Amino acid sequence: MAAITSTATLSFHSPNPIKTLPSFSLSNIPLSISKPNLTSFTNLSLSIPASKSNNANSPPNRYSRFSCNCISTATPSTNYEFSDSSSEVELRLSLVGLDVQSSKDIFVDADGTSLVVQVQHSGSRITLIETNKMFEKIRTAETIWFIDDDQLVISMKKQDPDLKWPDIVESWESLTAGSMQLLKGASIFLVGDSTEINQKVARELAVGLGYTPLDTQELLETFAKQTIDSWVLAEGSDSVAEAECAILESISSHVRAVVSTLGGKQGAARKADKWQHLYAGFTVWLSPTEALDEDSAKEEARMNVKDRSVAYSNADVVVKLQGWDSDHAKSVAQASLSALKQLILSDKKLPGKKSLYIRLGCRGDWPNIKPPGWDPSNEAESNSEYMADPML
């Protein structure tokens, strides 16, 4: 088994209703900007191949350049039906009342994860559906469309036939449904300097995924019969961090849980030597930023990962937050799921490797898992990696 490369995935969230940027990978960074109301908004200019039609009157394929504002949820002016038949997805849009005379009145632009469908009506174009973020990628060249009675039928080949699409667009509903097949029961840990942010986003994720919500602050205060603040005053932040580390150890074998951790100096995740049990699940770093655009956010993220001076940089996913408003917790949760989806699709064995890591005892040897009986003090053994199938 090849060594696992630790690749963080970055999202950028802003309370500004015009600017939010979810989901880009540090190794291959695709960017989008999303609103906190769970839609995505971006200005983009790109060259795309025009979609193929099986209608003989349709123009030949060509590359067309366009600029548009794209909304990541479907914005149809008519009803649509969606189905997934393993290797392809099918979208049916109603044409009732639009007086479509021929295929020349239909305009379909599909590329990667973007789809725009318009109809010529009364001298102007009506948008039936527009999204810059379909649930996943399609094979653009194999897109076909045709008119079936009073419906426009668009058939698109999925780039990943094994991935089941809950809907045509990536939305909160489709992400929560689709993430279940990707996570395979692996838990999620929310880390970062704000306990409140970790808690609120974790609750949204737990509700959406149907996972068990676990709050280390609540567990610690129940155990100690005192608040975290009074504990810190009495015994210091290191004592609290040690106790939280013990809590994390006790819940590291749990599946289908979303765990919110303590923020600040008293949090175990703030300390690099306390990550042994956090590696048992997928970790999301909710990181405040003053970046105003995606380029600044990318550079900041690169520096975070390169510097490694902050223990949070061990996280699988980074979500950059420009300010905070608890009303937007769900949009941050959505950005987190989108980034996790992107990460897992880049290596579908990750959930299985997390499971293997747990079964071998959460020894701190993530991401390069060592054989059973591995002793971290043995330098010779530290250079080998366990070759067992993580799915066994």
C-alpha cells in the first residue's frame, strides 16, 4: 500500500451574503464562492464545449466562451425530475407553456460541474435551470439532450459511475444524503479556537447526517461537575487539555458521530501531541481569517500547512471563516461537507484507512499506518508501512 499523502482541503466562508468561498483542495484548487444561505454564487469566465444534441438540426460541437453568475442550487422556472442510473444521470425539465417550436429554441451548456439550460420564449431566453455546482463531475463530451413530448431530457455520463447522485445539484440536502455513502460511518471532529463555532457547526452536521452529536465541553463539565472556565482557573489549561484527550480516547472508536472539541489553549486539538485520537475520524479546522478573497485565503492556507506551527494544520479539511454569525452555521457545515466530499473522492480508501487506524489502536501513525506491534520508538520500524487491506 502506497504511503498516504496528507492533503488538506480548504473552504472559505464569509458572513457577507455576496462572498463565501467553499471547497478547494490545496494540491489542486478548484474555487467557488457561496452565500451563507446555502446557495453558491460565483463570477466565472471559461471555455466550455457546447453540449451535444442528438437532434440533427443542432449546431456542431464548438468551444464557446462566456461569463455568468452561477447559483449552486437549481433555480428552475419549471419543474424537473432527476434520476441516477449508475453510469449516467438524467434530468427532465418541463416545457409546458413555453411554446417551444423546435430544438433551435433550446440552449444547453454543460461542462464539468456546471449546467445552464435556457429556452427561447417570446423573444427572450428563459432560464430553466442554472448551476455552477452539480453534485459531481460529468463527462461533458458525452452529454446528449432531446425533446420528449412536453419535456426536455438531458442525459449526462458521470465521471465516477460508482458515486450515487442524490440530486442534480450540490446542496445541503444532497450533500447530507450523498456524504453517507462516502464517509462509510467515519466520525467527524470539529477543531478550532472557538468552542462555540465548533459546537454550532457540529450540531448542524449531526442533524443533517443523522449522526450522534458529541460535545467534549459538555462531557468534561458533566464529569468534573464544574465549568471549563473554573477548571482552568483552578488547575490550568493543560489539565483540561489532558482530560479532553482522555475523552477523545474514549470516543475515538465511535462511528457515525460528530464531535465538537474545545477551542483555545485548553483544547487538546491545540497541542500537536494530542492528535493521536483525533486522527480516528475526519477532522475539520474552522479557522478565522481576515482574507477578503480566494487568492488571499489560498495563500494563508498554504502558509498554515507549510508552517505546521499550529497543531490545527493536522486537520483533513480547513474551512476559513471571515467573521462569524451563528445564523450561518448551516452554511459552514455545508462548506465542510463539500470539502470532505472532495477530499474523499480524491482517495476513496480514506474511510477504510480511518477504520484500520482505529482497529490498530489509534497509535498516532497517521497517515502512514504501521504494522501490528509497531513501536514508535523503533526507528527501523517507523520507515515501513502496514500493507494490509484497510477494508478487511
